[in-house]
Amino acid sequence: MSTVCPACGVAVVPGYVRCPKCHAGLASGASRTQRSSGDPGGTALAQKRFPIAAVIVALAVAAAIILVFGVRSGGKKTEAAPAPPAEPIEAIGPRPPVAVPAVVPAPALAAPETTGQDPAAMAADLEDTLRSQRLWGRVVITGPRVDVRSGSCADPAMRSMIESKKPLLRGAGLTRLRCLEQSGAVVFERAL
């Protein structure tokens, strides 16, 4: 038993409120009184609503991100670098004489006793001694100064080893010794 749509003439199964083809309202009194409480079935589709809650949540997250990054970058504003001071314009003509302080020669220091040993050979010997005592370091000769770069400068064994090599280093014409950390910080410096 089927009914016919009054607008388009299509046969419609009982229970439909609207025609599946033209969506015209069906005036069947029996179909209006026999509504089922479940799913209407057939070809009718439930209409979906626009997800307003999801849009509101997305907008709130976007606003929070903009606010966070806006506040963070607000503290990092760079000020314009001040302009360098203008160079004074020099007057054309002779300059006034400038008083030069007199240089007093420093008293001559006594020359260290040298035994004619090569400083490079002494540096190699000092490195070998460091290696044998597991103090691991590099020795560099800079003029009359010896630079020992080691992570063990604070070790008491380092100081006693340097004391034992002091006469040989002095004999090679070296006058000062610095012990530096690997970072370059001076741990101690002493005369030889």
C-alpha cells in the first residue's frame, strides 16, 4: 500500500512526511498519526548542523597563540643604535706641539744563566714528562715565557713537576712559566 505525491505523482511508501523526489509535503492523515520514534529509514537523511562549538574553540586557540607571541615579541623591541658622534673638523694649518713625556730606561735585569740548551727541546722534554705523569698538556714557548695548557694545572703533582724542571728551563733562557686551563684562563704564573 503506497501513496502518491500530489505534486509530482511519484509513489511514496507510507510513513514519509515529504516526497523523496520533490520534497513536497504529503497530506496523508495516516502518515502523520503513525510517526515512529526510531530512525525514519528509507532515503531520508538527517540534516547536519554547522559545528559552531568547534569554530569557537579554534578561534580561542588562535587568539591565545597570537596573544602569547605578541607579548613575547613585545619585550624584544630593539632600539635604534645611536648615531656615532660627529668627527670634529680639524683646522687647516700647523698643529700645536704636543708634550711627549721623557722615557726613562728601565734598569737592566741580570741575564739568566743559559747553558745553551734549545728551548724547543726543553718544551718537548716537559711535554714528555707531563705525559708520563698523566697530567696531559701542551707546552708552547713564547719568547722567554713557557705556556703550559693543561686541565691539570690545579693538581699538586703539576706544581711539583714544574719545580723539578725549573733549573733546566731557566738554563734554556726561559724566565716565566704560566699554567693555563684548556679554556685559556691562567691558573698560576711564576718566575723561573
